[in-house]
Amino acid sequence: MSEPSQPSPAVAPTKPPSVRGEPEPKTHTTASATEQSLPNIPTGIFYINYFDEITDGKVRGLMALSADILAKVKPTPTTFYFAISSPGGGVAAGITFYNFLRALPVKIIMHNTGSIDSIATVIFLAASERCACSHSRFLFHGVATGGLPPGTRLNRFQMREFLSGLEQDEGRIKELIIERSKITESEMVRLFQQGETKDPAFALEKGIIHDIRDLAVPTGAQIVTANFQ
């Protein structure tokens, strides 16, 4: 479920994985806090596997990983291919990563490998090429608030502030989805009000994806699993 924009808690920033352009015999590595060694990519395509929620810390890690790949892997990849499945998360984090991906000097491909829920839909739509596995799904719903400490009391001005934030976040999500797909404003209003799970056929019809096909990683292709704690 999407969560409204809120100030990030004071936590230590996620340390991104380190990327180098040195030869490495493995064809699959895991992006973690430890230093990783990634080889050259003659095809120009760099596969990034992501199965996790969308939080401030994980988005910081994904942005750092992307920048590190572009800076250190030689020859520089021309395409980032995301194999992604996510239950969603924070609105601000999701929109920040959407804008970041749109700014990168590489082609972005997104492949739904399981479920793209809530704010993860916005991230998914950042790609210029999008597809989904035949048994995947997409979940659309409105923004909800939460995380208030037990016993919290709000006055009417604070309640208005919360409501304003919810309306603003839903408006941003709605505008981005309409802009990047064939979904109409009236359809988005209904999806927000009812909350609906859609199959790949719906996503194809509405321009959310361009093809329905299962993920097929070529032999010898390099994959990083972005695993941020």
C-alpha cells in the first residue's frame, strides 16, 4: 500500500554495493553492503533484479547502485533491464526514483516478474520499454496514512494537513499514470476508490506494458540482485 510523503526517520543511509569493471567468473552476483566485482558487459545490457518494497533507504541504495554501474563498469552499459516485483511503499521515495530513472543516460526496461503494486507502478512506468510475465499482476489503490504513535492526538489543522498530503500524493500518482499509459482520469478515480488488481492483459490494453512474455536472461548475461538491508 502506498504511504503518504513523510519526513524520513533518522536512520543511517544504506551503503550501496560497489561496482568495478574487472573480470569475474560468476554470472550472478548479489548487491549488498560488501564490495562486489562485476565484469565488462559486451551486450550493453545490465540486468538488475529487485524483489522488495519501496522505502527511502532502498531507493537510496538503488540510485547509488545505478550511478556506480555507470561510473565503473566498462564498457558503459547502454541499457538497464530491471526484473522487478514490489509490494509498493512510500510515495515520495517512489516518485523520487521515477524521476531519477527518467534522467539516466541509458535505456530503461522494466519486466514485471511477480507483482507491481501501488507506488511501484509509477516506478515501473519510468521505463521506455515494459513487459510482464504471464502470471504477474498489477495493483492499483489510493494512498493511506499510518505510522502514528499510539495515543497520538491531532487537532483539526493537523487533520487538514494530513488530508492535504493524501490528496496531493494521489494527484501526483494519478497524473503520472495517465501521462505514461492509456488509462483515463475517470478510470484512475475508480481504481483509487475501489482498489483493483489487474492482469497483464489489462496492462497491455492500457499501455502499461508493451508485451506479455516470461523473463529470459541470455546465457552469460550479468545480473545483480539488489539486496539492501
